[in-house]
Amino acid sequence: MEAASSQLDLMAKAAEAARVAAGGPSELARRLNAAGKRISPQAVGKWERVPAERVLDVEAVTGVSRHDLRPDLYGPAKASEATHA
């Protein structure tokens, strides 16, 4: 159970990193909306983990790896894919 909790913590940190990389929840929502995805800044601000259907879009507009955003779906990053933040 502790491993699941720590993975949730990592996903929450990655969601926050994506918001920061974009310049905040409003800017992340704006970038996603510009990419044709409808999302409100309020929804983005509530993310404890990025929803599965948003991961690739968030990765594309922020550069935060899908492996960091949702390791439960994409697994851990390989050494050659690891992000250096």
C-alpha cells in the first residue's frame, strides 16, 4: 500500500511540475485549449494526477514526461528518456 501512496505522490508532483512548466493552471489550460482540448483552469488546478486522456497533450505542451506524469500507465522512464529538470 505504501508503494501505491508514493506513486500517487510522485504523480501529484509531476502534475504540479506541468502546471509550473506552463506558467500556472490558467496557462496550461490555455495551451491545451489552443491544441484543441477543452479544459478549464479550475479543472487543471484540481488535478492530483493528470487524467489518462490528457497525459500526451500535457507532455506535448509542457515537456513533462508521460513517464513522470503517469508511471502507472507508461512505466518508469528509461535512462535514455529520463527528464533532467
